[in-house]
Amino acid sequence: MKIKHFAEEYNYRPNPFATSLRYDTTKTIGIVVPDMSFSYYAHFVKRVEDEARKAGFMCIVTDSDDKYKGEIECLEHLESMHVEGIILCLSQETTDYSHLERIKKNHIPLVLFDRVAGSNFSSITINDESLAKQATLHLIDGGAKRIAFLGGPNQMRQTADRKHGYIEALHERGIAVRKELVKCDYISFNAGLSETLELLCLPEPPDAIIASHGLLAISSIQVVISKGLHVPEDVSIIGFMSDWGSGMSTPRMTFVKQNIKEIGTKAFRLLLDQINGDSQIQNLIVNARLEIRESTRKSII
């Protein structure tokens, strides 16, 4: 009783890391995102934190700045904090996965989301390929014949899947794939500006654009409007982006709506299963859907 009274009098609080050494658990997980300022990742982190809190876990959130080196530093930092598991979205620079193999070798549960690496790690993604195909078919049904694709680096599976869906739709409708209409480079707002400008300067510019990232979508619509063209009358635009981001443009963007709540919830539960001893690798797909708004022409079929 004297010890309890002393602790209350001096406002003593247990040191969670000292406690973790005694009980071999920190009840913390790490989250690594490419850019915390981007609304999609902020909403994802919020959902994971909500689920973690219910299970008695706290989250340490780190930002890789979408760089391979930054990603490695984030993982090393989280390892030093003795987190019990990590949820990670790869940087767009990442092509070497040896740092992930090291995490696995050190028996730290790891779940990838959004941008993933092969089948050696548990992951949560959306139905990228089928959504890109559906988006492309929607543009074709609206009368588009010269559809451009703006994507991230080709080595990213996310880019490859979305590009494949785009190409599949063109083949299905008998439209030739034109290499000059496919731009896959670093994802950034400035890249979206320069790539869209290049597209509009072609002898036969696109009459529609699919942007595989919100930054590329928002920048492309700004360039189209700045050139005196009208959306969707001259150029239709579809983006893979968040609900919040789609409302930032005028006209409002037709977009692939991802269920961030479900993605975040499943990512944490998958990680928790691993923390509790489940070693089975699972690659889960969360269905997204195409939200039709004002940036695309209506079907003429």
C-alpha cells in the first residue's frame, strides 16, 4: 500500500519499454508509408490505429519519403523499437527486397499493402487489373479512341497490373496500343504535369487519360484545362485516388474508389494473426469500384 500511495503521490507511470523487456512484448506495431501528407495514407493509418487500439496495440508511424533508402531507415528504426510487427507500403524506388527478407529472417511479422513484392510476403491489394480494364472500357464506351495511360515505374507490380488491364481492354475492343500514349515514370505532381503536356503536344493527342495515382490525375486535369481544353468534352480523365482527392478537381473526377476502411482493417488483422503465430502467407484482394462523375463522357453505346 505504501508503494501504491508513493506512486500516486509522485504521478508514477510505468515505462512501457522496461515492461516489454520483462514480458517480452511491446504491444506496438510499425507502419511505413511513402508519403504521410497524401490523404490516402493518412486515412489508412487512421483505420489501422483504430483497429490496433481495440486489440491493445499502439502504432509507430514512419514516412519513407517514397525513397528506397528512406524505407530501409524506417524499417531499421522500427526494429530498434522492438515493434511486434510491421505494415508497409513499398516506395516506388524499391526493386531489391533483401531488407524485407531480413525482417522476415528476424521473425518480425510483415504485411505489405497497396504496393507489394511478389508472393513471399502477406499482402493486401485491390483488384487493380480488373478495375483498370473497367475504367478503360468506360472511356471507350464514351467515344474515346486515343486513351493515354499515366503510371508509376514499370517495376512496380501495381503499375504493371493496371497497365495490363488497360491494354487488355484496348485489345478487347480492337484498338491498337500506341506506345507514345503510355507514360510510366516516377509518381509526382510535377511528373504528371510534364507527361500530360507531352501527350497534348503529340500530332494526335489523347482524347482520354487514365492516371494510376491521385497526384497524376490531379496534375493531368490541371494541364488539360490550362491548355484551353474542356473536360470531358475534349479529354476525359479517370484517376485511381481517394474519395477526398476526387472532389478537389473541377469537374469532379471519375475515379477508382478504394475501400480504405476495409484495407486498413484487414491489414491489421492479417498482421495480428502473424503476431499470434500464424505463419501462413496470405495475399488478400479487396474489391474497389469505379465511381462515375463529371470528368468522363457518358456512354454513347
